[in-house]
Amino acid sequence: MKRLFALLLLTVFASAALTACNTVNGAGKDIKKVGEKIEDASGKK
């Protein structure tokens, strides 16, 4: 029973870690696009 609980807990943590990575990656891309738009608006490249 302890082994099953440990495996379930490990699966939950792994899923949370992978989801967090995708979220941070997406936020980074959004911030990069905003920065590019600001550079384009200011006329600097």
C-alpha cells in the first residue's frame, strides 16, 4: 500500500512539474512578443 501511495504521489508531482514548465515557457514567449512590439514601436531594432 505504501508503494502504491508513493507512486501516486510521484506521478502527481511529475505532472505538476511538467505543467509548470509549459506555463512558464508560454509566459516567456508572451513577454518576448511584447518586447518585440515595443522595439518596433520605438523604431529600434
